Amino acid sequence: MSALNIGARALNANLAALQVIGNNIANVNTPGYSRQNVIQQTSGYQQMGNGFFGKGMEIATVERSHNQYLTREAQKAGSVAAADALRYARLQQLEAAFPTGSAGLGTALNDMLNAWTDVASSPGNLTARTVVIAKGEEFASRLRNTASQIDSLQQTTKKQVEGTVKTINTLAQDLARVNTRITESQGSGHTPNDLLDQRDKILGELNKYVQTTNVHAADGSVSVFVAGSQPLVLGSRSNTMAVGADSTDASRVVVSFVQGGVSTPIPDGSLGGGELAGLMRFMNEDLVDVQNLVGRLALATATTVNNQHRLGVDLQGNPGQNFFNQPAAATGLARPGNSGSAQVSASVADPTALIASDYELRFEATGMSVIRLSDGTATPVGSLPAVVDGLTFNLDNGAGNPGDSFLIRPYEAAARNLQVAIGSPDRLAAASPVMVTPGTGNSGGLSVESLYASSASANLTDPVTITFLADGSFTATGLGPGNPAPDNPGPPPSYTFRPGEPITLNGWSLTMRGSPGAGDTFSVGAAPTASIGQNAGNGTGMLALRDLATFEGVPLSDGYVSLFSDIGTRVQGAEFAASFSANIADTAETARVNVAGVNLDEEAARLLQYQQAYQASAKFLQIAQSTFDSLLQTVGR
């Protein structure tokens, strides 16, 4: 009977091995399947008078080829790769909203500024004036269109965030159910391989959406944590994540963790990897930064053009009005928990000093602080109004208590609402309110290139006489307060003259070229009304805006270049990150598959091995049967 038992056990064990190999081959292309192996062990022994004899073998269990470390590394790397890939795809969509060439914002901006050339050449030409207005409308239209595309991307990203969170919650519920089945199966003493594969597959899917941390329990279940320590799955119980509006800025969304009816906001940076992290980074960092850059371009351009246009005189002899509708002051958004009654806002003070960033205004026991959120720079201010980064921060109403704070987004709506305010060409303020008259006895070595009002000075039209000295410097009489001190102490005190370099005094800018002679004089004063039709001084001033350092040293005409280069840098960085993390994820997955995946060559070799073992076991069983039959026949006689 011992030989028969040995043969029968060997036959059954080898048949089971063949079944497992067949199952491996059948699942060679099944996602998440781990190769299974039959673990055999000896069936023990029996003691006889002449020694110990083995009782054959039996199946201990069927285990899967699995390395927990490699699986976890593959999940983590895949999570990071998913975040980078999705952010790169979204940034490509954003980049498409900023074309170059004739369809770009840069062309529209320069066309608007360059259109003043014809007005400066022929200030009475109504057609040239109409072209300036049309180019301004084209620039404003392109800014509004760009802002609309950014808003559209923001809305679709919000929808995708909501869908991603819904998928995460569904996977968490599925994982809790599989945990329950695994726990129930653990009592048999054997591992439920297919259930474990199913759980690993769910974990892999889950990590594509949000990076997780896993903790394995003694009962076979696994607990899953997101954002560092938030328990998304605890054994057979699952919690949820939710999407809601930001408590301060309703235009933004936040992801929260919900447990027991209590919602806890999750900081974007703690999400780690996964598509959700990529979406939140794109929406709350990339989109916000680009929106601020576009808004700064709109706000700085509109304010600069308006400031210069108001310094001129239109064809009807009236002071210039705003060329663009003046952007409204940005209202501060109160943070939750503010106890004071303060209402704050921010408006443009210096368009050449603007920094593309959101700000936070904090009320403190010793005063206030303005924090630039793009880099965390804090500027203490004693009281409001206060000017920081070219913005005037105002206290519109009420009073703030220590601990109160406000979010201020000065550029968020600037491009979206930009409109041209000038409707009639004769309202274009191309004339200058000041005129220069050379002295009758001048040597003729100097020529006037341009004269226009450069700032709203109270002494703009006061009579000023410039007299050149023998050394080439000049004196100025009739100046009002606030002008720069002479370069040379004298006597007499004089200013250094450089041909082609503007002389800026009393709020006007005078540029001359050539070599002055001793005693040459130039008188600057109010322009007569009769000269308005042929006066193009302010048109020249509008053209001079092209070279005005506006965007952190970049000229106004090149403002779009700095904007587009920022977007291009983001796209290139995201492309590299996506490619790099994808390579790491592929390497980690390959390492996992090398351990857990099915290799058809190996399975074919094992198939022949166990086939031969099965045939040998059957032959041994046949021999044992024959021997036993012979024994029965002999004893039975």
C-alpha cells in the first residue's frame, strides 16, 4: 500500500503542477497576473526494522511569484509618471493658447504701438487715428480671447479633478471589499493568490490617480493612506475624498479627505504623485502663474498707455482721456476666521514695477505685512495705503484685527475685462501740451528730435529756458520743485548734455541731437491752441513707450516675449520630467514583471519537466499495481 500511496500522491501532485503551469500560460497576457508555482514537500517517513522509508511527497501550497518591494516601487514610480504625464499634456494645451507670429499677442501689442507712427507723421490724418484705435481693439480682443481660453482650461481641469476623485473613491471601495475576502480566506492557511493579484492591480490603478502608502496587517488586509497619513482604506472600511471650492477664493478648488463626516483639506504638495497631483499642480500653480503673467501684461500695458495718453491733447483741444477702460482695483478676499471689519483692495501705482504674483495682506499686532505669494517675500508696512511691487494696497473700509488676512489677486481679471475706451478718432490725444522754441541766435548745431509730456507734473506748462554753456552743459531756469539736481555744481550749476538722451524736467521729456554752441537757448512752455492740428508730440511719446522698461527690465514691446518664454520653459521642464519619470516607471515595472510575470519559455520547459514526472509517476503506479496484483495471486493460491 505504501508504494501505491507514493505513486498516487506523485501522480496527483504532478497533475496539479501541470494545471498551474497551464493556468500560467493561459494568463500570460492578463494584466496584474502573477506567475504561480506549486510548492511540493515530502510526506514524511515511516520507520521499519531496517531503516526509515519515505512516504512520498505532497503539495504544500500554490504560491505566487511576488516581490512586495518591487511591486511597491513600480506603483510609486507609476504614480509619479502619471502626474508628470498629465501635467505635460495640460501644459501643451495651455501653450496652444499662446501662438507666435501674426496671430500672437506680441504682434498685436507691437502693431498697436507702431500704429502711432503714422499719427506722429500726420497728426491730423483721421484714417491713421482710426487705425490706432482698431489696433488697440485687436490687442484687447486677443487678450480677452487668451483669458477665455485659460478660463476654459481651468473649468475642464476642475471637471477632470472631480472625475479623478470619484474614481479614487470607487477604487477605495473595491479595495475594501477585496480586503474582506482576503481576510476571510486567510483561515484556510493558504494564500488566496488571485485575490492578492486583484488587490495589487487595484492598488496599481489607485496609485495612477493618487500616490498611496500601504501598511500590511497580520490578517492579510492592507491599509492605504493618502497625503501622508489620511486613511483612505482601513481593512474592510473605506473613507472618501471630496472636491470643493476654496474657502477664500471660490474660483479655485481644493481636495479634502472625509472621515466620519469631518472634511480635512489636503495641501496640494502632500498628494505626492498620481493624476490628481498633476491636475492640482497645473490648476493651482501653472494656470495661476500664467494667468498672472497675462494679467500683468494687460494691466501694465493698459495703465502705461492710459498714463501717456492722458498727458496729450486731442483734436478738439481737450486733455486726453483713458485709451483703455481703466482696470478696476482688485478687491481683497477675506480669509475664513477674520474677526475685523476691514475691506482692502490693490490698484496700480507704478506699471513698470509690477511682479506677476498673488499677494496676502496680513494684519499683525505691530502693523501689517504684504506677502508676495510667488516666492514668499514679506514686506512690512506701517499703515495703508502702502506701495509694494508697483501696487498700492488700500484700506477701503473698516479696520482689521491682528490675525486677519486677505488674499489679493491684482491680475486675475485684468485681461478678461480689457476694452478700448476711445471711440472717435478725433478723441485720440496725439498733441503735446508743451512746445519748444529754439532761440533766434542759436548756432544751428542742435536739432529737436522730440518733446512730449512724460508725467503729470503741476509745473508741466511753466516757461523753462535751457541755455547751453561753453563746455556743452546747460542751465535751466523756471523749474518747479521735484526736479533732479544739476550734475555740475558750477558756478553756474548746470546739467550734463548727451545728444540723443532725453532731458526730463518739469514733467516733459526733450530729446535733441547735435553739438550745442555756447549761448544756444531753447524755450519750453505751453503749446498754443492753434498748433494742435499739426502737433504730434504725444504721438511721439506713445511711440517711446515701446522701449520703456516695464516687465522687470524688459521693454513694453517685448512683454509678450517674456510671457511666452515662461510658458515655453514650463513646457520643456514638464516634457523632461514626464520622459524621465516614464523611464523610471518602465524600469521599475520591468523589474517587477521579471519576478512576477509569466515567461513562456520557462513555462514550456517546466511543462516538459512535470509531464515527464507525471508519466514516470503513472509508470511507477502501474508497476506497483502489477506487483500488488502478483502478490495477491501468489498468496491467494
